[in-house]
Amino acid sequence: MNWMAKARPTPTAGTVAPKPGPAGALTSSMNLRISNGLKDFLWLLSDVPRCRVLDLGPIWQSTVSFFVDKGYRISAEDLLRNWKDFLSAEEERLRLAPVGGEEEGVTQLELAEKFLAGALQYPAETYQGVLAWDLLDYFGAEALPCLMERLFGLLNPGGAILALFHSRPPERFHRYRIVDSQTVELVPEPTLIVHKRVLQNREILDLFGRFRSSKTFVRRDQVREALFLK
């Protein structure tokens, strides 16, 4: 898949395009967000037969129905919740371990490697698309390269990954579910994991260094959308 090689569809007569609000605008009553990143993500996948997509957030019926109606095969793995549960279990295990044991001083990299021994267990090059949402903002610097290596391996060549990055720590924790092909609903939930840090542009590009191209959508709501192609 390629932005330059893939022609965008020409609207047919009688087709009325939806009227998006201001870039990055939220409808406060429903927390709806216009997402150009999602629109281009779907456009890139649109001509892949039996396209397989991995959603790394919670399972939402609206998101599942959206992809099933398009003939896509959708999988979901709530990676952030699983990471939180894993860290809690590791903390309890270390608390009960004998003082001075070998488990003391475990690094974030070692924790990430242990976590990924049981998470994201799919064959290589299984998916044409991955929805990472903003979960990369919630992993520490040592754990991120390990996670990115796994996500890269899960994507088919030419596959796309959509990720969101906060330009400042978010005021409230949200999860994301798809409303339509250009709209995402932000669902407020109790904080699962504290936001780790704001990733700068160079850090993001370094994380996705093995991907061959990228496209970024800068939003006025302090959230950047980034689309990367393998």
C-alpha cells in the first residue's frame, strides 16, 4: 500500500460528503472526534480482500460491527489493561519474594519481554492494519522498542498502523471506539495507567524507524494522529 500509488475515489453524482467540524473538534455531549487518520487508515486497507485488523483497545460492539459490515476480520486485545494487570501481578510477586533474591532490580525491558511472552501471540504478518490508539504514551521508554518490534512483526508488508500521541498529559483517561469511517468516540474511564511522558516527533520517528513511510495529522485538541506503513 502506498499513498502515492493508490488513487483516491472520485465522489459520484448525488453523493453528499459529511460536513466535518473544525479540525480536532470534539462534540462535548458525545465526545466525538473527527479523525483524518482513521479515514486514511481505512482508505489504505479498502482494497485488501478479507482484510485483517487488530484493535489494541477494549472490545466495543460498535467497532466490531463497523469492520464486520465491511467484510473485514477484526481481532481485539486490550493491551493496556493486560499490561496493567501484568504489572500488578509482578508487583505482588516481588513483594512476596525473599529479600535479597534474584528478582530485585528487574528492569522495564525485562518486564516487557516477560509480558510479550504471553501477549500479542499471533503468527508473523497476520494483519494488514493495527489500531494502536494512544497506548504507546503509557509504556515506559525501555519497554517501547520491544513492543514496537512485536507490532512490526505482526503486520503484513504494506500494512498500516494508526497511533495517537498526546502533545501534553491528558486531563482525563479515555478509550476509543469507532462510530463511522471518520469519527471516533472518546469514552471516559477511570485511569488505568498514568500517562508516562509526551513523546517528541523525533522519538516517534525513531520508534517507527523500520516503517517505510508515515503521515501525521496535527490536531488542535493536543492529540497527534500518526499513520505508518510497513
